[in-house]
Amino acid sequence: MHLFYQYRFEVRNKIITEINATTNALNGGYRVLVSGLDGPVKWRRSGDLNLAFYINYTYQITPDTLVNYTKQYIDE
């Protein structure tokens, strides 16, 4: 098991907190589709002796009333 796995739940919880804060600021009526939370925990230096842990993720916020969505692709 990777050394950074021990930080997965802390990183994931911070991501969820941030997403919840964003959706709460919209005053309800929205749903969130999150992708990437199953990816590996990564790290980068954030100082001489510090590391920052992160997970690459994306999320989309859509209204609860949206029942169908088609993405249009344009060939160039």
C-alpha cells in the first residue's frame, strides 16, 4: 500500500467540505457529480519541509430540475 494512502480520508473530507460549501452558497436545488475521488493521493512540496497532499478531481453542479443533458461536439 502506498505511503500516502493514510492521508486519503483527510484529503477526501476536505474536498467534500469545499464542494458542500459551494453548493450551500447556491441555496439548494442543485446536485453534484464528482469524478476523480477514486484516484491516487499525490503530493507536492509546499515549503522547505512541508508536503501538500491532493487528489485530482472535478465536479459539475447541475440544477435538480435538469433531467436531460446532451453535450454538443463541434468538428473543426
